[in-house]
Amino acid sequence: MRSIKQAITVTLISLYTIPQRFSSAVVAVIGIMGVVVVFIAVLSIGEGFKAAMTNAGKADRAIVMRSGADSEMSSGLSGDAIDVIKQAPGIKHEGVVPIASAEMFVVLDVNRRASGTPSNVPLRGVDATVLAVRYGARIAQGRMFTYGTNEVVVGRAANGQFSGINVGDTLKTGAVSWNVVGIFETGGTVAETEMWCDVRVLQQVYRRGNSYQSVLVRLDSASAFDAFKDKLETDTRVDVQVKRESDYYAEQSTGLTNLIQGVGYVIAFLMGIGAVFGAWLTMYSAVVARTREIATLRALGFGSMPVLMSVVGESVFLALIGGAIGATLAYVGFNGYQASTMNWQTFSQVAFGFAVTPQLLTQGLIYALLMGLVGGVIPAIRAARLPISKALREL
């Protein structure tokens, strides 16, 4: 108990005298702040991409593709297969119409707003039931396209990232012109990177005949999925695989998310080494500056452990200040920042917003705490082992 009281007293003295070592303390704070900003910013890319992909999926929606296909781009379904799929049990109906959208997926070259360089932007052909299937979607500007025409609606994120696709614009691809008549929103999901048009018009443009790539269906409920899946995957008339939409998009996001997280941790580790050395030198300077103070405390009966804890406590305190400032700057500067990257499963761009989540902020603060601990331990040991007689000579 006496040792704890001593540790608290010495630590408070140490914190009180920080202004006397202001310049070295600022160096340690800035170093750790920089590491935390980069750490959180890089990982927020992965979190944003993951959120855009996984939030697109709903438990009461299922996607049907050709068996063995790893994405819509590699899938193919005939018109006859579409008829069988739409008759499967478990699909929600509006009257006698199954809420299922047979779709095609192609990519178009559209220039980025910032650089003017062309990028692959998805153009999805959809059925007339698309807004009933994707019940979170809404037309935010303009109107829905007219079926049977070369009209398209553009996702909000695509409109923000790419040029020439505002309402009223005409997008020319080869010999075909697409008239942009509306902008839709889906709550920031991956679908906002797409453009939608009539699937039958898209079939004619790309000479696909009566073929499709996937069917997105809305089920009676999430619990209807198993029966729907079992029925179709055992039906000899079709060769398909059925996945929950949420599972499909989670699989699509895994590779890139893991890559970004891996890069983020490596960068943070390498930068953290530098920050630890900065904290280490700062605390060594603090120990040297406090030699007389430490000698006096030891001569008055304070133990070596309270001295050690006071040095570590100062290091952790400075690290947490740096971590808190870094986390704040990362949130203000990067949360919601719009960007786009390649989805290597479909070879198309995905627009998303950086997501600085509470979990990332917590990780940043924990990392700052660890850097403070590691940077303060060795100087603290030196301070605790400082012989009283040698220290008193400094008086």
C-alpha cells in the first residue's frame, strides 16, 4: 500500500514537471500521433470497402449464378433457366409476379472526375422488379429509366467519382449512346458504384440473345433461404449455385480487405519502431533532467519501483496524448472520404467512403499505449537502478 502511494505521488510529480521538458515531450507526442494517424487511415480504407460490399447484402435476398462461377462476370444463365429459377418456392411475390430480377453485368470505360483517366464502371441490366428486389434503393434525382430504351440511372457514388454521367448527360460507348435520366441511392453500398439499364436492351447491345448472368431474388423471409437453395441446387433442369446476398458480397470483399489490413499493420509496425525510439530518447532525456529529483526522492525513502512506475507513467501519458490527437485527426480527416478501387473479382471499380470506426479508434489508442510502454520501460529501469550516492553527487 505504501509503495502504491509512493508511485502515485512520484508519477504526479513527474507529470507536473513535463512543461520543463516541453520540447522533448512534444517530439514524442508528434511521433506517436503520426503513427496513429497513418495506422487508422490505412485500415479505414479496408473498413470502408468492406462496409460498402457487406452492407449491400440482405439476409432475405439470394443470388443465383451458374454452378462454379466465382462472380457474376464468370456466370451465365439461359432464359429457360431463368424461368425455372423464378418458379422456385420461397420467392416473395407481388400478386402473381415473383420479385426476382434477372440481370446482366458488363463494364464500361468512364473517365474519373479528378484525373480524367478511364476506369471500368459496372453497367447492370435489370428487370422491372429491380426496385422491389433492392428495396433499399431509391431514385434521388431525376427519374427511373424507361424500359425498352437506352436510358440509364447512375449510382450516387459513381456520379461523384466519374465524369460525364450527370442527369441529362449522354454516355457514348462504341456505337451506343446511353442517356442518363436519374441518380439512385442505396445507402452507400457497392450498388451505388453501378449504372442500371433495361436488361433486354443490354442483351441486344452486346448480342447476348436470351442469356443472363445472375438472378437476384427477394425471399418470403430469411428463413426461406434453405428451402429455396435446396430446391434449385437439386433441380436437374438447371446447373446453379445459390448464395445469400450477404455471403456473396462478404466473399467478394475478403481478399482486398485482408490485403489492406496486412499492409496497414506492416506500415504501422515500421513507423511504430521509429516512434518507440523517439519515446525512448525522450524518456532518457527526462531521466537525465530529473536525476537530482530522483536522488532526493530516493534519499527520502522512496523505493525504486515507484520511480520506475513514474517514468513509465509519464511515457504512457505522452503516448496517450499523441494517440488521442492522432485518432481525432484521422477521424476528422478521413472518415467518409470518398475513393474508389478495383474489385478484382469483377474487374470493375467500387466507390466507397473511408470508415473510421470506433474499433479502429480503439486500436489506435491501444497501439499508442503499447508504444508508450515499450518506449518508457528501459529508461524507467535505468532511473530505478540509479545509485543514490551517484545521483546525490549531482546535487
